Amino acid sequence: MAVLYIIGTPIGNLGDLSFRAVETLKSVSLVACEDTRVTLKLLNHFSIKVPLVSCRTQNEKTAAERVITVLNEGKAAAYTSDAGTPGISDPGSVLVSAVAEAGHDVIPIPGASAFTALVSVSGARDKTVIFDGFLSPKPGRRRKRLKELLDTGWAFVLYESPFRILKLLEDLADLDSERYICVGREMTKIHEEYKRGPAAGILAFFAKKELQKGEFAIFVSGHNHK
């Protein structure tokens, strides 16, 4: 059947790849991926051999044409980003749109997501959670967007690199020092850690640490957190 499977892959621990994802990757004729080197390591770990094609932000439209060619032959294909669920601060949306417009089915194979994983351990009870991904690296734009998000009164989740996390936490603490946040670092990996508390306290904690490695996910509660 000509189907494109959108596959969620581990964000760190390879054991988080689902049985269904493994079986699907074994069955397809082509895997489009954000970085062929990253996906090849994953496939090798599970002894999966299948042709790969690069499908990243810079070439997603062109790569979609190659995927559609395979689907037009009645074969199945899959797409994986480097980590987590495609289309969530990762490429994938252009490919999905192109394949759907070409008349083929697009089916998700659910998997790991830093967003939902962090919310699940945040300890918050917010019913509305905004996902905003990576903010602008430009100080003015970052601070402006943070204020907009804080002013909504809703919870939100951000991603940040180890090189800009302190600047982000400084802005959060300055705008609302008592706002409850939960920060996840190196999620699902050997040295994963989670820190919960008021923004000012979390800033003080991470300001004392070496932060040259490890992506961060930040949950910021709404006004009504207890």
C-alpha cells in the first residue's frame, strides 16, 4: 500500500523506539530522514536495512518529490527526524502536505516527544499548554515573545540549547521571578535531570552548572498553578 508513515523516534534512549515503529521501518521501501547519519545509527541498532534519502529543512520540497515517486509505484515510505516526533520543532510538515496533496495516505506512528514527556513530569495541572519550540536567539525578540506568552496566563513549553539556556532563564526570572517552571535536561539519557520551582530559583541552580551539553525543554506554568 502506498503510505507515508511519520515515525516518532527516541529523543535519547534507543529503547523508546516502539515495536510498531521497528516493524514499520523494516517494511518500507524508503526512509526519508532529517539526517541520514543519525537515522542510520538508529537503523543499525535494530539491524534494519533500507534505503535512506535526506529530507531536511533545506531540501524538504525536493525530497518530497522523490518520496512521492516511490509512493506512486505503490510502495510504502517512512519519515523520521533526528529525534522525537517529526513536525514538532522538526522538519516534516512540508513533506506531509506534499504527499497528502498527491493523494497518498499519511499515517503517524506515535513515539517519543520532549514536549509531552516534560509536561507529564511537570507536576502542573494546567489544562491549556502552548507549544512554542525554540524562541528567537535575538535578545529583544526572545524577551518580547516571552512576555507575550507569560501574559496569556496559560502554560507553555519551550526548547533551548545549552548555549542560550541561561539567557532564557534570566529573562523568565526577570519578567516573573515566582512563576513555576520545570526544566528537563538530557531527557531519557544517562545524565537526565529535572528541576522544578520558581523561575528565580531555577536560574540560580543552573547558573552554577557546566552547561555545554544537552538540549533543554522548559515548562512554564500558567498564572493559576498551585
